[in-house]
Amino acid sequence: MPHLLKLPIHATPGARNTEAAGVHGGALRVRLAAPPVDGQANAALIAWAARAFGVPKASVDLLHGAGGRQKMLAVQFPDAAALAAAQALVARWMASKS
């Protein structure tokens, strides 16, 4: 059974730092230090998600939204415990008032 987290993202490229920044319209807002040019922001988002969730970049897919701010990420986890930990982390990020 796959352990998959689908995560709606509202991306804000061109920020000072790459970080989770609360919620925007029901999606996790992520500030990206990369500019929205030549896929740099999408690459930064995938790298951030891999680091944040402790998975390889190959376990993170951009399902849709490559050309806009509204995106959907899919993150594959090795087991149910890792998925539960990731869901708890996302809940904390979405509860923050950044």
C-alpha cells in the first residue's frame, strides 16, 4: 500500500528565504527564494519538500500547477509512521500565522 501525501501549495516565488508560511486559500503557503523563471521555483519547491519531509527528491512529484502559484505536490513515504509524522508537520505549518 502506498504511503502518499497530496499537498496543495500556494507558492510565493522571489522571497528572501524558502519556508512554509501558513495557509492561503486552503493550501499550504510556501515562500520560495528562487525566481519564477525556467522552472527554478518548481525545482526549489521540490528540493524544499524533500528536505522538510526527509525523503529523496525522487519521492516528490509536482502533479499540477507548474506554471502558476497554485500547485499540487505528491510526496511518497516509506511507511505509515513517516506519513503520519509528515501530516502532523503540515498541520503545524498550516496553523502558523506567518
